[in-house]
Amino acid sequence: MSADAEPSIPHTTPQETFMNASAPTTYSVPEISCGHCKSTIEAAVEGVDEVRSVDVDIDAKTVTVRGGHGDAIIAAIEDVGYDVVR
């Protein structure tokens, strides 16, 4: 690259900017007790549109999600048989 050339700046859409900036949301799910619970909830939440990441903490009994929409995430967790404390 020559000294006069401007660096290439990647194009980011408004949606990507929003998703990258979104803070994680943590849901309390008291029934989480084992690895099976964890994998079931992870699979359900990963299927929700716009979810970028999901972390299930068995000890804390929480599900932390980046992206997605709260109502859809709660519905996904409840659809696989777990109650979300609101």
C-alpha cells in the first residue's frame, strides 16, 4: 500500500452495528441442574433469530444471551420445559 492510499475500512450495516453493541441479557432459570439442561437450553436459544451467543451457567442457574429478542428467547427456553423467572 502506498503512503497516499487510504486504509480499507470494512462496511458495517446498521443491523451489524446494533448486534455488536448489544449488551448481554441474563435470564434466571432455576431448574438448570445438569449438562443435559445446559445443552437443551443452548440448542433452543441458538435457534432464535439474531442470537449471536448463549452461555448457560449451571451453578448460577442463568442463561446469558447476546442478540435476539427477549420474548423469543424466553419462549424458546420455556418451549423446552424450563421456567424463566421474570
